[in-house]
Amino acid sequence: MSEEVLIRSVGGIGRITLTRPSALHALNTPMCAGILAALTAWKNDPAIHLVWIDHQEGTRGFCAGGDIRMLAESGAGDASEAREFFRTEYRMNAALKAFPKSVLAILDGVTMGGGVGLSVHGSHRVATERTLFAMPETGIGLFPDVGGGWFLPRLQGEVGTWLALTGARLKGADVAACGVATHYLPSEELPALAARLEAADFSADAQARLDAILAAVSRKVPPPGFAAHLETLNRCFGKETAEEIVRCLEADSSDWAKGEAVTLRSKSPETVKVSLRQLREGSKLESFEDNMRMEFRIGWRKVQSRDFQEGVRAVIIDKDNAPVWSPARIEDVSDEDVARYFAPLGADELTFPE
């Protein structure tokens, strides 16, 4: 078991606590493997009634994502380590989605990328005023994976498309208002919530008991901060192509739309178009596993792409925040450039253990 995640069972609850504070609890392959093994063992264990996921008390962030530096270093070579990480992480995501019991995640702090995949597929997700949610992958030439093709297009309207393409950040109650979290409460109430969970008997109707506990401590969620822009957001991000989305934003009279257009233009053009196709195809898929197979195909190739290597250089290594994308404009990315990421992998396709 990885020393960077603490896994144990306490009073009928399967506890998963991230303990890698030096990296804001970012996931690596051993952490994902340990969580996957626990979920597999707990799935049919009658002594486990629900799963509770959080991070080490007194540390920052819930989970900042995956180990991006490792992915880039591996992608610069044969990419075998990166692909093994994706294989393990995506199986973990699928195990969470299919888990037959309640899964509670406490999104207290930074929740991005892999941290979203560790939480959003569970049944109960609690946000606090410290929650900072984002899927920022287009800014480094990656893509909104860990099931983003499934959950993002299933948020209200085109909110998921906006989040995926621009990397927009949501804070606090907005994370619940858009459906990423299911409940919201002040972080100062988390110790009281923990005490209630630890004292409760979940041996009979665990979901109803968990629902009642969360209802007792949760706060009413106000309209999201982006509510005033929903008409423009839905109209523009609902367009068929990335070119049409940008043109719609640039033609709009609002400062918000023009700002979003500038943001979109700053992202990896190729990745914007790959991500848009990912979400559009994901919205039509009938199974989560099929979505993860699609994302594995993209990830298999994306870690070796020029834009991912350049994005990591600019944002994480050199920190000049001045990536030089190729192609440089959304309009110059061809359908063929995008389609190659979605091609089948043959014998290398993602499979799921029985």
C-alpha cells in the first residue's frame, strides 16, 4: 500500500485519506492502485456500508490532480509509465462510478483533474468555502480526463463545455450550484460532520442515514456566480465547432464573453478541439466504461504530443507561462489532427477487471 494514501475500515466505513501534502495530494500510480484494491475488496464486503474519502487533516487541498511532471517525462520517452498511470487511474474511476454503496468525498480545498475523478463519480460530494474546482488541462495541452467526457456534458446546459475548454475555476458554493458537489457547508463544520459520521450506525439503510446526516449540516446553495452569463454561455458553448464557439464569444457585446474568448484563444488549440469532441462523443455514450476507453485512447497519444510537452515546459518547468502552441490557432487544427487521438488501440485498449 502507498504511504501517500491511508486506507482502513472503521466502524463499517471504508476510509480513504490522501496523505501526500507536499504535492497537494496529487495522485500517482501506487495511490490509485491502493484505492482501486480497496474498492474492489469493499464492494462485496458486508462489513463495509459506505466509503468516505478525504485528505489529511491540517493540510492544504483535497487533491490537485495527477503527477503531471511524471506524465511529461514519461511522454518524452516511450510513455509506458504514463500509460500505466492512466490505466490504473481510469480503472479506479470506473470502480468508483460502479461502486454499489454510497461514496462520500469531502472536497475541502483544491480539487482539480485527478482529484475531480476521485470524487465526482461518487454518490455524495461535499464542497466548502475553501473548495477550488477546475479542469485546467487545455492550458497545458492535456485534456479533461478522469471521466470528464462523461460528467461534464451532463452538467446543466453547456456549463461543462465551458469548464472543459476554458479551464474556468469555480469556488465554494458554486461547485455545488453547478452539480459537481451535492452538498455545501462551511469548513468549520467539518469536524462536527466527522463526529456524526463516526458515531452513526450505517448497518441498515446506509444511504438514508448518510442523507439525513448531510441534510442536517448542509447549507442552502445560492445561485452560482456565473448565473448572469448563462444565456451567453449556453448559446456560445453550445455551438457545433470550436471555431463557432470562439466567433460567438468574440461577437457578443458583453465583457464576460470577450474575456472568455481571450481565455479560449490562450489554450492549446489542438487540445480545445480534442476536448470538445471528447465531450460531444461522451454525451452520447451509454456506459461509463466506454467513455473511459475513449479517454484512454486520447491519453495514450496526448502525453507524447508536442503541445503537452510544451505546455508542461511553459507552466510547470520554466514557468514562463508563454507556451508556443502548434498549430497556433484553433482555425488551423484539422479534423484529421483531432481524429487520430480517437483511433482504436487494438490490443492496447483499456480493459476492466471482472
